[in-house]
Amino acid sequence: MAHKVLLGAVIAVALLALFLAYGVLKARLGPTALPPSPGPGDPELARRLQGHVRHLSGTIGSRSVYEIDRLEAARDYIVAGLRAAGYSPVFQAVPYGGRDYANVIASIAGTTLPEETVLVGAHYDSVQGTPGADDNASAVAVLLELCRALRGAAPARTVTFAFFTLEEPPVFPSGTMGSAVYAAAVAARGEQLRAMLCLEMVGYFHDREGGQSFPLPGMGLIYPTTPDFLAVIANIKSRRLARQVAASFRASTDLPVETLATVRALPGVDFSDHRWFWKLGYEAVMLTDTAFYRNPNYHGPGDTADTLDYGKMAQVVGGLVRAVGDLAGAQ
């Protein structure tokens, strides 16, 4: 009996390894995308992005579940930015620990397919004790500027922007995360969510060869080991969405983009707000600089505004404008 159990375990591990390898190779060796258009990120856009990050990570600082005033200051900063861009943001209550926190939601109504939605989200809280510049002020800044860039667009599908609260521990990975509450509401109302793009740490890039690490040995033989690329992470169901997003980026920016479609057992692939959309069966991808596989300041006091590359972040905004337009059918 013991030998049969051991044999079964070995077979299971082997199958999992093959499945992981399939996901890696399938994403990496998929169809080539549209050719890139050269050009650096917009300097003025880069300046605005830096301003957002410095305010969130410096003026406000650590924005954890335990620091209510700071978390609310970040929320109010987001609301002010959305209103300045011409939106009318609303709050979604997120109950936790005997009080209500808030997701901040804004949207552009679809013109011909308003019942179908494309969602772009980023969390605005941080771990206690870290300025949270890359994690996740970088993504909040990019999302604010995406909202600004798309204001006045006329997409066929409704485009929703969600600034989630309570993504970080100790709330992660529970069903009381802001994104979990939002995803449950999407399912409850039967919303036709066509794509969810999760922005998670999108500001740390550099050109040091060997500075990129990976969750599995051998991935460096397939993916670049210079951490100058944006990663688009998908589960197997969302692999086509990952390819679509990457194609949009490559058609609109020269920022290197890599895709990975795999199973949730791979460490780190579901460590953000997209996890709850995967759980409920929606197609979702995470756009990321790969977090702790690259950034040595992850969840630490060194995660400051001066460690980020705002030119690259401006390119992320540009790629997202194209990706959201392609997915939503912008007119």
C-alpha cells in the first residue's frame, strides 16, 4: 500500500510539472504580435505619474488596514483625481473588522454593448510599515492616468475602473478583500464581464542582466533575465486574453512584454486582486513587474518613489489605452 501511495505521489508531481511547463511554453511560444512602435514614454505623463506616487507613498505613506486615516487619505486622493478628470466615482462598501472600508469605482458607459464590461483594477492599500511606492502606488498612478486618457472615449462595451481596498495581509487571501467583494457582486448581478485587467506593481524596471528571478528553475532559459519587461500573467482559461493584451502593448509601445499562462499552483501567479475573478470563472490577467521576483524592496521600507522608472510607467499607460480600447471596442 505504501508503495502505491508513493507511486501515486510521484506521478502527480510529474503531471503537475508537465502542466506547468505546458503553460510556460504555450504562453511564451504563442503567435507573434503586431510590430512595436518605437518611442519613449511621454515625459509630461511620466511627471504626473511620479507626482501621484510621491503623494501616495511619501505624503501619505504606509496605507494599511490598521492605518485608517492614511487609507482614507489615499481613497480621497483617488476620488479627487477622478473628479478632476470628469468622472463621478462611487464607493462600494467593504466590511472588515467591524467597520466599512471602500472600493472606489468609476466607469464609461458602453455605446452599443453597455451590458458587457471590461474591468481594470488596482489596490490602493499597502502593507503596514512600507511606503508602498511600487506596491501599489505605481498601479494606482497608472490607473488614474488611464482614466484621464480615456475620458471622452466612446467604447462599445462599458469600461469600469476599480480602485480596490484591503488587498494586502492580513486580509489577503480571504473573501473579505475589496476585490473579492467586488467580484462577488459582479457574479450576483449577472454582469457580462468580458475581461479583467489587474495592475499589480508596475514601476520597477532596470537593465541589470541577471536581476530577474523566477518561481521555477529553468524559466530563465525561456524568459529574459534582465528585468526590463512587463509580465502579463494568466490562468489557462485566460491565456487568449493574455495574448490579446500583449499584442495591444506591442502595437502601441516598445516596452518589452512577456506572457505566462499557467496553473495557480505556481507561486505568486494569483497574489493579487485577479485571484477572485479566476475563482469565479472570469477571464482575468495580472499586469506586473513581477514583484518579489525582481524588486528587492518588496513589502519593505525601501519601496520608495525614487526607485521607480516613470518613463516605463508612462509606456504602461500607453499600452493600456490601446489594450482597453481593443477589448472594449473604442470608437
